[in-house]
Amino acid sequence: MSGLKKLQTCLLIQLLIVFFIGCSPVVGTGRSQLNLVDDAELNQSAALQYTELIKDSHLSSNREQTRMIRRVGDRISRAARELMASEGRAAEVEAYKWEFNLIESDEVNAFCMPGGKVAFYTGILPVCQTEAGVAAVMGHEVAHALAKHGNERVSQQMMTSIGASLLSIGLGVGGVSGGTSDLVMTAFSVGSTYGVLLPFSRSHEAEADRIGMSLMSMAGYDPQEAVNLWERMAEESGGKSPPFFMSTHPSNQQRIKNLQSYLPEAQQRFKPTGK
């Protein structure tokens, strides 16, 4: 066996070991995902970033809206704990230090950092319209944290970086010329971005929609509102969105179609509360 062949074989074995050791099931779907980063470290880093964000932001002075955000957050986070417990993962509950804040901003946005730190922007409330609309957004964002999408994205980028390094080493060992090597590395970069990283992000969005609908249902909110919300989002965007192959989110119409397909599963978990 040539030296290059031996190197390639060793590198492949190492990558396979890393891949299988780092795989774990996603809460709510059971999909196997790659997690190479320690959750505690990632959560701590996210908490520090969140603290800085809150410090530098203008929190809403609207007490009624702030109370609603925290009320919905409390119900969704309780549903998250229930979902984890139902899958035998109650031990993971303590890793989430839930916090919910409403930030005064025209930005139509909301997010949940790894570890459970949530920020809503007042600009998204007119699109939400109702508490159930807020729950649809909240469920989706909390689902990202519950499914550890942040960890998976970092892990995926790590693997991509490792792959690029290994490719560079292989090209060097193989005696490939500098010009050809640069072309190969450029092709790898473009291919990994549009062929791996962005499509995976769309996959995360679809998965968060599915889990989020279950969470809002378990929290007592009608999951149909998630479909209604994204129909309003489509109207708000005026049909404008980046080309699908370069987008980190599904198109509005694809998202609505996906949500409609998730409805039967979510409705089975629906627990009306009369609110």
C-alpha cells in the first residue's frame, strides 16, 4: 500500500470514529445527529453572549406584552421538560436555564440560544397577533435549543474544517501542483457551503417547526396557529426571499406545506387549557 493510500485509510478511520462517537438522537424526532462540542461549554458561552445582548438592548417597557412573553415561555419550557421526560431524558432538563426577555426593536425576529436563553423582538408581535401566535414562534425557537441545533451546526462546521485540512494534506502528499490544489480547495469550499451547510440549516428549520408544533400543542395552544402565522409571514415578506438553494430557511410556501403535514401529529398532543 502506498504512503498516500495509508494516510487516506488512517484519516478515514479517524473520521468514522469521531462521527459514530459524536452521534446522538434528537429530542422529538429521534433523528441521529452529530454533536462533538460539550453542551455545558456551549451553553455557558451562549449565556455570556445573551447577558451582553440584554445589557446592550432596550428591554420593552410594555408590562403586559412582557408578561405574555414570559407566560408563553413558561408554558413552552414546561412542555419541553415533559417531552424530554417522556423520552427518558429527564436528566438533561437541568442543563436548560430558561430566561425570556422582550426587546424593543422593529426587527421581526426571535431566537433561543443553546441552554434556553430566549429573546423576542417587539417587531414580531404584530405578525404573531395573538398569544397562540407568540407560542408558535416560541415553540419553534425553543425547539432549536431542545434539538441542540447550535451544537450540531458547530460540529458540522468543525467536520467541514477538518475535511478541508485533510484534503489539503492529501493534495500535498499526492504531489498535486499549487494551481490545481487551489482549484480543488475552492471547489470543496463552494460544495460544502451550498451542498452541506445551507441545506442542513433548512433541515434544522423544518425539524424545529415539527418539534415546535408539538411543544405549543402540549402547552395548550392550537397548533393550527403555526400554519396561520406563516401565512401571515408570507404576506409580510411580500413574496421576497433569497433563491432556495442559497437560503438557510425553507421558502414560505414550502414551510406552510410542511407545517400542514405536521398538524396531525401535533394535534394528538394538543391539551386545551381554555386560554
